[in-house]
Amino acid sequence: MTPAEKYVYWRILSDYDIETAQCLIQGKRWTYVAFVCHQAVERLLKGMHVYHTKKETPKTHNLNYIFNRIIKEEAFLKEIKNKEAFHVEKLDFIEFMVDLMFYYMSDYPFSYKKVMDRFIDEERAIEVYRETLKLLAWLKTFQKEPDPSNIMKG
């Protein structure tokens, strides 16, 4: 697969995840809304990483780590039209990504003590969902959508 095809793969998963978050809101499954929002951002970032670096994405759930690898790439930096606005907006979104990392649910023993802290109410779940929508939209402004006629053939 080409980097463009891999980006589309990850973006499709990200889009599916954010739609799933909407279903979870309708079902009042608040804690999972935040978890799936994290997944949606992670997957879009992984697609962008492959697209811009031409390398496989690191096996991590750390959103800021992936994002920082992307923004160091010259190919990515060329996509930014207003660099000053990018840096101002970036600070807000980096802070949100740190917050979003808190809701990643691990199944590993070291997470036992903190699992109850991850349960959130309706207000926080909807806030996380709305902020995730803004973050995803912002990230997509830096990503050229590959021409569908050149990918996923066969």
C-alpha cells in the first residue's frame, strides 16, 4: 500500500470511531465516548504520520508523541499556510490531547487503581466529543485528501 492508501485506511477508521462516539452518546455510555474520541484522534494522527513521514506509525497511544513527530516533517510544514495561527491553535489542541490521553483505557494491571477516575458524566462526555470534533476538523485542514481514483484499486 502507498502512504496515501494507508492514510485513507486510518482516516476511515477515525471517521468510523467519531460516528461511534455519537452512537455512544445516544446510548448514554459516557465513559466510552471519551475513549472512542481518543481512538478517533489517534487513528487520524497515525494516518497523517504515515502520509507525511512515509514510515509506519509508531506503536503508541500517545497522541502528542505522534503529533510532534508529524509537525517536525518538512512535508507537513509545507501544508501550513498561516504558521503564526497554527502555533497559537496548536497550543490549545496540544493541551486537549493531553487531557484526552487520560481517557485511554488500558487493560494492563498498572491501570487498576485509576480505572474509576476515568468514569465521566454526560456533560464531560459531550464536551470531550465536541472538542474532538474541532480537533479532527483542524487536523484535516493540514491533510490533502488523496485522489480516490489513484487509491484502493483492485
